[in-house]
Amino acid sequence: MSDQTLKASHIKISGRVQGVGYRPFVSSLAEQLHIVGWVRNDGSQVEIWTEGTSENLQDFIAKLSTAAPKIAHIKHIQIESSSPQPYKDFNIVDSVNSSITFAQIPPDYNICQDCLIELNTPSNRRFQYPFINCTQCGPRYTLIKKLPYDRASTTMVEFEMCESCKTEYKNPVDRRFHAQSLSCPNCGPTLTFRQGNLKINDTNKALNAAIKTLKAEQILAIKGIGGYHLCCLATSETAVNTLRQKKHRPSKPFAVMLVNLESSLQHFANLTANEHQLLNAEHRPIVLIEKNIHSDIINAVAPKLNEIGFMLPHSPLQHLLLQGVNQPLVMTSANISGEAILFANIQVESKLAHVADAFLHHNLDILRPAEDSVYRVINEHLQPLRLGRGISPIELDFPFSLQHPIVALGGQFKNTIALAWDNRVVISPHIGNLNSPSSLEVFEKTISELSQVYGITPQEYICDAHPEYNSHRWAKTHKVKVTQVFHHHAHASALYAEHDLNEDILAFTWDGIGYGEDGTLWGGEGLMGKPGNWQRVSSIKPFHLIGGDKATTEPWRNALSVCWEAEMTWADCPFDVSLMKQVWLKKINCPITTSIGRLFDVAAALTHLVYKADFDGHAPMWLESIANHQVVSGIDLPLTYTKNGLWESDWSPLITMLLNSKLSPQHRSSCFHSSLAMMLVKQTHQINKIQKIDKIGLCGGVFQNRLLTEQIIKLLTEQGFSVLLSKQIPSNDAGLSYGQIIEVGSRKNGSDGKL
């Protein structure tokens, strides 16, 4: 082509364009369209210099978005016309680090179909290699030290590529062209099997030993992409019950990993179309699905529940294990109860020596842990319960701009943190409950590393208003501005922002407990308004939590309290109540609450399902399960307008019903759910008479309950209301950090108009 026909463009692309094979894609595209120039990582962006004919450049620019790798996410393309140099060919050149303002850290990706085929092809040099990956799959978030995304900026820097891998890395037509995590059995990470004094350093032999351990109904600790799992046969009473005993987890359900075959899925789970799609999604989450009662997964995997958290293998190592064992496997996070997931080799052996019979390690360092993501389908919509591997860190925009960088610290339970600057917010993967030193260590490390990777120095912390939360206390120890947000305001604001609204809504925030504006523990509130301007308009009759924090794990205490509040007697209470009665009468360590979550505890205790909770959500989950999605008539609960300007529902008639032993536990549970649904709708109608609203939000952990939520949606939609549920952000406390950012950002930018 002649110089006269040559055009040049300088292009900058932001979004999730590093760690997704974008530079190799650009190089191949340029080759196809006879474009010359170069491409490189520039901080957080991809920068491209292109020269070619006007027609070819137009085609090239269009395909930068339309033909991009499927795991890429293009956020913005900036194009400037320039003068040709000219160049003779097109190259991937060295990265520069001028700015990381537009960074997006990629999550860890599920093994792609191309790599899976190679994994199972005997003639391929990566046959049964547990660390096979390419530009379109493999770990990212858990091994990236900093951006730009290059091998030297990951923990893979410890492994020097062999000549064969280097050839693939430099070949523009190869799928592994500039794949930063590229390796093979000759040069990459390896497996090690440990059992007592036995140590096997050979990868294939270690894998075979692990498979034999599982087949022998023993417990194996496996190092994966984001940390360790404890694993055993889901079909073995011996293995599962031993795991429960050793891990001191009597009742908490375990997740089960299935062989990815259609016949296997249908045999073990009663899948809906939405659940099937979600189970096979790119991020391979855990999905709560009704179990097939005819399958051979033992009941001890999820005691007294009709659902199991099923998942499919996402890493090559998991595929190899499943293929070797050819049975469903329990896959549960390897941690000490209440602590963060373990991800360091030495750490896991010292802490889990009493639990695991053997360990399958690898020598690729994990910089930061990532739990599995968890979803449930409610009303035919996908609801996130936990954001982790494959989906987070998740980045969202909001329609205002912050004056300075902020970190929102979330709450005490199901903790996540959110880093926000300009009009962007990055929400961390699940961190967990901040009750232990190890969890707090991960919490601090996540704040530090996300800030460092994005080049942000926080100038303000946002914390939950509860003074006893460790996230609140942590914020107070730093010489940075601290802003407090009430728990349920954050819940409501998160939901509002997800739906991009521009009007007042009525948001029902139902959960366990959260610190309220009046200093009591809320949990059954209706909030009217929008972020930065919420008004409490409804609640339930308050009651007392006997023993304070103990009441959150011992439902029988709450059952006694509401019985005494309603002047009733729990005649068949299996505990000595004389001392409790004195404590309740004198209101010693008996804080006031309006919690719907604690009412679920009451119902579970009075129906003799759960007296002491083994895990978060224990009582509500078992109560929902025995109702078995049967809908019976509910009780019309009294509703009064208080002197404080609240519509307040009285739960007392529910106690009479729950104490009625002539009714089956199934009937009482179903009636309880129906009554709460009717209560919410009744409150809605009274508020609507004055406020005139048509959008009703449901947020807070209680609305993870499918039976209750679907009943509410049915009743409200039949009466002309539009119902809002969470979409990308969990409605439980994992969404608090995002809601805190929205709430404070809205205050700073004014609450009038759109966010």
C-alpha cells in the first residue's frame, strides 16, 4: 500500500482487558486485516498503535469489541487519529505502567473447552496435566501481584518456561500466544501427596494416590485455585460422618461436586432449566438445587434439607479427580469453624492434621483466597448468595463521582469490602465472618492489596454503625475519616442502586439483626425513600433477646422470650427456664429487637426442629425445608399505627399457632411462612394509602428464603405492585459494603433525582 492511503490511529481500551488474551487477539486481528503497529498493556489499559487503509482500520476498530475474547469486557474505547510512522509489521511490545486508574482485575476462570479436550487426549503433551490453561482460562485474581498483567507480576514468575512453552508463547496463531500462566509438565507447578510419613512429589503418582485415598472413604485436603477444600465421597456414610465429627460440623450442609455428564446431573438433582444453565455457567458456582431422593448421595451431606449445593468441576485438577473416582464428591472449604479458608501449604497441615487423612498440595503460591460463589434460583431469577471464585472482584459504576477514594468495610458477617473512587466501585470476594484473627488478617490484606493493585489511597472508611462489629472497631483505629451507615439503610441502598432507579421505593429490609437508628437491633423494617434519605415506616412488635449474642445461636432463648412477651407458656420446653425467667424479667443483657430472622428461630424452636444453631441460617433453612413448598392459609396479624409513626405488626397470634402440638410441624412451618407474606403485603397496603408507591424492594438475608419470597412476589404482583430483588449483589450482609458506598455517595451528591 502507498503512503498516501495510509491512516494511523492511537487507541486506548479500558475494562477487563488484561489477563483475558486481549493482546494476542489484537495481534491476530491486525495480522488478518493487514494492520501494522503495536499493542501493549499500559497500566490498566490496553494501548494500540495502528496503521492501515481507512477501510481496514474501520473494520479493525469495530471488531475490537464485537470479536473480542468472550471473557473480556470492553468498557471504553478512546480513538485518536494520528500520522503514520510507518511500521512494517505488528508486534506485542513491552508493557508500561503509566497509570492503573482504569484497572480491572480479572477473576479466576473455569477451564475452557479447548484445554479440557487436551487434558483428556493421550497424545497431547499436557495430557492429565492439572495446571493446563491458556489465554481463556485459569487462575488470575488469586495469583496477580500487580498490574499490568504480565508473568513477572504473578506467582507464575517462579516457573521458567521450557522451550516448547516459549515457542507457543511467541507464536501469534497459537492459543497460548502471550498466555501469562502458560506451563506444562516439564516446567510448571507440580503436585505433592502427603499422608503421615509418606511423601510423593511426582504429579501423576500424587494424583493417583489422592484418588485411592478418596476411594478408600478417607478425607483429603486438596489445594485448588483459591484455597483448600476438604473432600470425600458424597456416597459414603463413613466418610461424610467422619468429616462431620472431625470438623465439628454436626449439621451444616456440604457442597457436592458432580461429574459433568448429563446423566449424572439428572440422577442426583431435580434441575429446572434455570438451575441447569446456572450450574453450567462460566464461573461454575455452587447452586442450591432440590436433590433427587433416589440418588445415592447420603442424607448426612445436607441433614434435614431437600436441597444440596451442587457444583461442577472448574479446574483441571478437579476434573481429573472426578474422572478418577467417578462418584460425587463432598467439596467443602478447608477451614477451622468461623475462620477464613486456608490457602498456604504449611498452614493447612498444622491446622487440619486432625481432620484430613491426607493432603494434596501444589507449589503454585496463592496470593489471596477465593471461596466458591453460591447462587439460588428464586422466582425464576438467579440470586447470588455469595460472590467468590469466577465472579469477583466485581466492578460496577454509579451515576455520581466521589471527591476522594473510599473503602466501605461491610459488616461483621459474610463480610466483603468495597473500594470506590471517581464513579467506580470494586467489591471484593467473600471474606467471611470477622470473628477470628485469621479472618481479620484476610480482611486487612484484602483492603491493602486491592488499594495497591488499583493505585488508590483511601481517604475515608465507611463502617456499619454497630459499635461492636470488628469492622467498625478496625475503622476507628486508623487516622482516616470514618463515616457510619446504619445496617438496613445499606441493604436498601444496595438494592436501589442495582435497579438504577429514580423514584422513592418501599424497601423491606428483613434479616437477623442490624444496628438501628434508635440504638435497638432492627431486622423487620420497611424503609421508604431512596439512598441518603430513608425513612422507617413499618416494623414488628419488639421483643427481647435473652442473653444478647447467645440468642443468635440458641433459638430456644428467643422462643421463651416471645412466649413470655405474649403471656404464654412453652410447656414442653426441654430446658430449665427458671433462671432465664428471672433474667428476662429483670431485662439483664436482653436487648430489644424487631428481627424477622429471630422470629424464624422462634418458629424452629417451638416446632422442635432447632434449639441450638450449628451454622448461620440453620433454623430458617430447616424450617423452610419441612414446609416442602406447601402453601397453607396464613394468619392475619394485627397491624397498628404507633405513636412513633410506624405501622407495627403483632406476631403474638403466630405463637399460639406454633405452640399448637395438634398441628404437624410441616403445617405450622407453612402457616408461619404464609403469615409473614400476608403481613408484608398488609403493611404495604397501609403505607401505599398515604405514600402512593408501586415499587417494593425485598432485601436482607431473610429473602434468601425461596418459599417466603415467592409467596410475597405472587401476592404483590397480583395486586399491581412491582417487586425488586437483588441481581448481582447478594441481598444478605455480603451486599452491605456496596450499599454503604451508595448511601454515603448519595448523601455527598444530594438525594434528589437519580442517585
